[in-house]
Amino acid sequence: MIRRTAALLAMTALAGCSLEPAYHRPAPAVPAALPDAGQGEAPAKLDYREMFRDPRLVTLIDRALANNQDLKAALANVRSARALVTVARADLLPQIDGSAGLTTGDSSNETRGGTGNGATGGNGNGASTGGRRTTYNADLGVSWEIDLFGRLRSLNDAAFNTYLGSEAAQRGARLSLVAGVANAYLALAADRSLLAIATETRTSAAKSVELTQALLKGGVAPRTDLRQAETVLAQAEADEASLETAVAQDRNALQLLVGAAIEDDLLPASIESLDGQFAEVPAGLDSSILLRRPDVVESEYTLRAANARIGAARAAFFPRIGLTALAGFASSALSSLFQGSAFTWSVAPSATLPIFDGGANLGNLRYSKAQRDLALANYQKAIQSAFRDVADALARRATIDRQLAASTRLDASARDSLFLANARYREGIDPYLNMLDAQRTAYGAARTLAQARLLKGQNLVTLYQALGGDQLIDTQATAKGGSRAWPEDAQ
């Protein structure tokens, strides 16, 4: 018994072995520095409450994080993956089953006997008895696969890394939601500004039509001036109707993201009212911050899981060591079921070694390696895509202030030009065509300025999202094998 126990303990100690390839984080296939960002330490987080200073927008984001159905679906995926980790871990432990039952049935016993006189004959007397026999039993069974070559541990590592990847995906969904609400808020603000510009232009054009009609009746202005004035009015009316639809649709889109009705006082009045309400992303970042972006982290955990499955595929070539034990009681009387004389036990170790499987194990190993290579390519692509996202956002950031300043000057000049053209037309100095051009220029300049303000706000949101936003993740902080604590169920 001592020898058997020692052998069992030795096999248990060896169960910590693993045939997984050693994992090393691949070197990112991108430049070390982000363009025009300099070098610096990555911040621990980019909290949306600090990035977005408009309290109404922050309120809407908080509601969206609590109510959005896509985010709830992502959280459900995390819980599903976490449950599968529990299933995978259970295979590492002995399985204990208990059972109890009774067996009942008819039994018969026949006995024969006789006496004889002489050598040639005799008389016989026979008796038969029959009855119902009941047997009670209670058993406790233990089965355990000793993970001598790390197959189960590798599967557990794969399940745990898959779970961590789903958690990163949930963080990515949260980041996309925050950015989506901010962009929808900006779009609504911009369309409200454009609607106000169209309404102002329609009102001004209507007055110009009235004035031109009066001049036409007085014989001062030709009919062409009236028709030209009517074209500006018709264009403004068409734009106004279109923008009313856009504003309503923007509100509907925002409500879908928030997951609840939105009060009017939480909506932006105009894009101009959001000037200064979006903070700049900290400068001085290197490209290592991209390794902590949710989609990149998800790709790396997928790579880790694929690497772990190679270990499980390798272990399939080696014997599987199993241990089964059964202990129980059996008695024909319930009252004596748990007496010492009714106790029985048995132990049945087993080993299974694959001899011929038609190449299935070799195919599974090759498949696992190919999946690891696929995960590696996807990981590098995720980093490269992240680098481009940030590089594009930084390129836009480098020029948007100059574009906004130029659009502001254009709007001011166009408004002043329209004022002068209107005065000169009323005094009969210039023809209406000059005023018509000034009206169209002023209308276009006002729309261009609103669009430039929208682009600046969207650029800051894009940069916030491209850098990973909110709480950034580092896969290096998670020890191999699943030492990371479970996250809270709350979002």
C-alpha cells in the first residue's frame, strides 16, 4: 500500500508538466513611435469623464453603459466564457459520484432427498421453497484522470485565455459605445446648427424675395432678379426640410445607443455650444500603448489560447492515466446496510495509449499549429490597424485647427460681404446678381464652419477611441495559467 501511494503521489507531481510551446509576445510589426506624437509614458487610462466635459453628454454615456443592449450581449458572452473556464477546470479535479438503490426480485430454491429399499428401487421426498429477495446498496465512486502530460491543463489555459479575450471584447464594445454616443451627440449638434443656418437663410431669402417683388412692381428691378431670389429661397427651404429630418433621425440614433428616451434638456443646442467641451488627448505617446487597446488585447489572448491548444494536441500522443475507485455497502437488510461486514471497495487504475488512429492526432497537432499561425497573423494585423487608426487621427489633429481657423475667417468675411452687397443692392449700386453670389457664399461658409467644428469634435473622439480609451489593459499583467481574479458582474 505504501508503494502504491508513493507511486500515485509521484504521478500527481508529474501532472504539472506541460507540452505547450513557451509563449513570448511577438514584436509589433509597426514603428516604435507614433507619428508626430513624440515619446512619452502611456497614461493609465483616458477616462471619458475627463475627455468629454459636457455634463449632458456624460449623463447620456452613463445611461448608455447601463441600458445599451449590445453591451449587455457582450457582457453575456463574457459570462458564458467564464462558465466554460469552470467546466475546463473541473476536469483537473477528481469526480466523485454517490449512488444508492435497491434491487428486488423473486428467488427460488429447490432441495431433493429420498430413501431407498434395496439396490433396485426407492422412494424420494422433495421440497421447494420460493420468495422475494431485496438487496440494498450505497456506493461512492471516484474517477480521476491524472494529467501527467498537461493535456487538461493546456485545455484549461486555452479556455481561460478565451475568457480573457471575451472580456477584452466586452471592453472594446464598451469603448465603441462611448465613442458612438459622443459621435451621435456631435452629429445632432451639427445638424441643429445646420438647421438654424438653413432657417436663417430661408428667412433672409424670403425678405429678399419680398423686396425684389416690390422693386419689380415699381419697375425698378427686372423679373430675373425675382427668379434669382426665389432660387435661394427654394434651396434654403429644401435644406431646412431635409435637416429637420436629419435632426429627428439623429435623436432616434442617440436614443437607440442610450437605450432609453432622452429629455430635451439633455440634447445639445448647437455645435457651437460644444466648443471647448472636448479635451485634448495627452501628447507624447509611443506605439506600445496600442498593445493595450481592447481589440489588440483580444487578439493576443486568442493567440495565447491557440498556443495552449498545441500543448493539448501534443499530449494526445502520450498515454492517459486514469484512476477509478469504488467503495460502498451492500446488504439484504436495510438496518444492517452500514455495518462493517457490508463494506466493499475496489480500485482500478488504467492507462490508454494511442497506437493507431489513422493520423487523427497528427492532424490535430498540425491544425493547432496552423491556428496558432493564423492567430499570430491576426494579432499583427490588429496592431497594424490600430497604428493606422491612431496615425490617421493624429494627421487630422495636426491640421484641423488651421482648417477651423480658416473656416472661421471665411464665415466672417462672407457675412460682411453679404451685408455690403445687400446695402449696395438696396441703394441700386450693384445688380442683384452680386447679392445673390454673396448670399450663396455666406450660406456655404456658415455650413463649412459648422462642418469644421464637427470634424474637430469627431477627431478628438476618434483619437480617444483609437488609443484604447478608458481603462487600458495589459496582458503581461495576467499570469499564465489563470491567476487573474474574476471581474465583477457589474459593467
